[in-house]
Amino acid sequence: MMTLVVVAIVIASTMVVNYLKKDEVKRVDILVKAIKFQQDMTPSLEVQELLLAIYSSNTTIPMIILDKNDQIIEYKHLPKEIGNDSQNIIAEAKKMEKNILQ
């Protein structure tokens, strides 16, 4: 009986983790699309407000935005070991970009 309960808990936990993982992937995708959209064109005031709402809703996703010359525009939710050092932030951005392109 106890084994059945443990198995049920493991299955339920796995389902919850998978659901949260899919949800987080969707949130990252929306955030990336919003950033790309803003970079590609000058949006209207209404769209700018929507983009700001998307950025503001990000309370967990690590994010680094660099310009075309690899200068830091914005960053947030990075691991503490990266700190505020610009070289570490740029290196982390390159690592993130490499992971996305794979």
C-alpha cells in the first residue's frame, strides 16, 4: 500500500514538473518574441505598453539584452555568482545564446 502511495506521488510530481516546464518555455518564447518585435520596429504606444507588461511580468526568467556591439542594455534574474561584472554578464549572454541556437 505504501509503495502505491509513493508511486502516485512520484507520478503526480513528474506531471506537475512537466506542466511547469512547458509553461516556462511558453513564457520564455513570449518574452523573446516581444524583445525581437521591439528591436525590429518602432511599435505604437499601445504595443509599447503591452511589451512593458510582458517585461514586467518576468519575475524569474534570466534575461540579458545586448546591443549589436555586445554592450549591455538590460539584465535581470541572473545567478548571484555572475554579479554585476559586465564581462561575466556578456559571457553569460554568449553562453545563453549558444544554448538557444543548439
